[in-house]
Amino acid sequence: MDGLPVVTPQVMKEIEKRAFEAGESEETYMKNAGRGIASAVEGFLVTLRTSGEVSLLIGKGNNGGDAFVAGELLKKKGFSVTAYCLFPLEECSSLSQKMAKGFVKAGGKVEVISSAPSFDGEKGVIVDGIVGTGFQGAARGLVAEVIDAANTSHLPIFAIDIPSGLQAESGVVENIAIKAHTTLFLGLPKIGFFIGKGWDHVGKLDYVDFGLPAKFFEEVDPVAHLISEKRTASYLPTVERSRHKYQAGYVLAVAGSSGMSGAAIMSAFSVLKVGAGIVRLFFPHEMKEELAAAPFELIKEGWDLKDPSRILEEAKRAKVLILGPGMGRSSKAMEAIGTLLNEISLPTVLDADALFFLAEHPDHPLPERTILTPHHGEMARILGKEVTLSSCNEYVKEKKVTLVLKGAPTILFHRHAEPLIIPHGDPGMATAGTGDVLTGLIAGLLAQGLDPRKAAGLGVLLHSLSGEIAAKEESSYSLTATDLIHFLPEAIQILLHYQGA
């Protein structure tokens, strides 16, 4: 499932240093980067069918040099290009000064500014080359003023390597940072894109290959990996022609409470929609009328939260247990969750109120192959401290569980692998019930024989792709959890296409 390595800015700097030492010049790499940036910007403007104007924001460092190269190439293509320099050219890096000469020779216009320019919000794009991945601290003075003007211009902003003002290692924004339409990252993605405030600022991520030999990437020590859609697609379970429903996967779902029938239904129904053969939903007796209109495909059975004998009986045949969605936090529910965790050794997907139980009972033993699906607030309660990459890594190693840290983006943790970042989904997915759908997807894949990490990674990817499709069809504003179930077949088709099916 692992795709591109995700690194710290220090590691990326070391890769570049080794590449320079291997013989290629920094100037060559800068020209390659500028060429990739120009291609991305040109493609965007041509798609919009407008000549447009290109505004380059130039800082002191080599990001400014990359922007000058891109500007020169765009000018030669017939675009109107202006470079706004926040510092006198003589204060810029030597390479940037050299690239500025080529830009001017091509007819580009250079303005050294002392206040933010006035951008025309009706046309063109902005290319952000103010500061790079080495930036620390807060954007102040003219830099902050220009960033604010760019953000409020409503023009698409293409950030070179990283949005100016965003810290590449931590994702921290201390004052203000560029809100990019697209971040054209050079080489490898930086961890700050995905943590802290990074995801709110990077926009779409596009890879710019500026010629670094692949061998240098293979030698890195990554912080994480991006998910590879193609590799993950290969884990879609095969639908055998001769299988029966129990071979396709039998899941027990213990979920729901009065007023929370939706959580129970969506988590259980998602199991079937991802390919498992049978799901049995155990619900409190008082929910019988609420569940009368539940999908006919669900097997429903009431229980009193005290006598788990029927659940234990079915657990002998089932392959996976879902525990927690919509169960509530009553003393009866908490006691029932504890009892089932003690008595059932099936691979288990814990969500919602089962996670609350875990936060209240942090030392409670968990079954092997347990998958937790908390959002950041739930994980903070479980940890009792700040949620960070390191604290989550420590937790999964100590507890021997798989952790799906839901968020934007979602990050998957497993004790035998680096964190896996799934940079997909849509903001409209921040709505009630989407987590219940994810729980069902993961459980359904687990029941079809995938190991916990693969089931979780594939489940999150399908969930995220469904959200993207739903938002495109319905809009982010209108997206609901059941839309994810409705558009799941299209998400599966996307992954089947990767398989060549």
C-alpha cells in the first residue's frame, strides 16, 4: 500500500545535497524545477481557456529562482508575467539573481515592492516563491502583507514546494500562510503538509520531478508514506465464483441505542456493500420499532445488554466483530462493551462509544487484530495527551493494535510499518454518520480475509474516494453519510480499473 515516502525538510535537504555531490549542478535542478512549475501553471491556464496573467511572488531564496525560471518559460509561451520582488535583487540568492536575468531577457517585468501589490481577481494566477521549506517562525511585515493580499485576491495560487508561511516539519502557521490552490512539491512531500494546519493550506498536491535520481529516494528514512492507490487496489478481495455467504465473510455488529438507529444501520449495511456475505446486527430490545425500516438484507436480533449468550454463540461462526457505533455511554452499555471484549477473541473494529470505554479503561485487554477508528478528540482522550505522530506510533506498538486516526487527512498506524497517509476525501465528509460507514467498510474487508492494516487502508481509501465522488455529484454542502454508501460502487470501480479489470 505504501507509495511516495513523506519526509522532513531536513531529510529532503540531505537528499539534494547528496545529489549535488554526485555531480549534477544546482542550476540544472533549478531549471528542471522551473520547467515543471511552468508546465503545471500553463496547463491550468490553458484549461481555463484564458491567456491570463501570472504574478510571481519572489523572496530571497531559491524558491524565487524556481519562480523566475517558470516565469521566463511562461513569458516565452505568450503569457503576461510580472515578478513582484519582496527584496532587492542583490539580496536574493546568487542563483535567483542569475535566473532573474533570463526572465528579464525574455520580456518579463520585475517590480521591487515595498507594499503588497493589487491583484486583479478576475484573471490569472499567482505563483508563490516567497519562502521555502526551511522557513521557521512567523511571517511578518511585508511578507505577511503580501501573503494576505494573495489570499484575499481569490486568484488560484500555485505554491512552489510549500505554501509560504507554513512550517514544513510541523505544519504550524504562527501568523499567516499562503492558502494554495495547488502545491507543486519538489522531490518528496513534506510531513508538514499533512499535520497541524498544513492540510488547510496546501490545496491540491502535484509532484514536480526535477531530476533527482531515484536511488536517493530509495535510501531515505521516511516519516510516513502516502497511500498508493494502485498497490492498494490489488488488495480488493477476489470474488470467487463458487463462494457462499459465510465464505464471503460473516460480521457481528453490536451497535445502536434509542435514538441512534442510524449508526447501527449504516455501520452494518456498509459491511455488505463492500462485499462481505452476511451481517447480524445485535441491538437493544427497545430499538425494535426504530429498526423496522432497516434494509431487508440486515439480520437483526435484539438483546438486553446483560445476557450476551446469543452474541457469544454467533461469535463462534463469525469472522469479525463491530463494537460501539451508537451504543451510548450508559453504565449498561459500558459494562456490555467490557464483557464482550473479555469474551470474544474475534478481530474487532472499535468505534464511537467503544472508544469512550477504552479511554475510561486504558488498560483493558483487547483482542488480537483489533482496529481502532478514533477522530482526534477521541484519540486525545485515549492517550491522555497530545495527539502526534510519535504518540500514536508509541500507542500502537504498546497495545499491538491498528489505528485509523480519522481526519483530514486520515492517517493509518501499525506497529510494523511507517504511518500511512491517505490524502483523499472531501470536507463535506465532516458530517454525522460517516465514521459509522467507515467502520462497516473496514469490518467487511477484514471479514473477507485481509489483514488489519490492509483492511484499514483499503477501507479508508474506498471511503475517501466515495466522499470525493459524492461531493462532485451532490456538492460538499449536501453530502451525507448515506451518500458514501450510495457511491461506494463507483469507488470500487475506480480501484478495479487500477487492476485492469
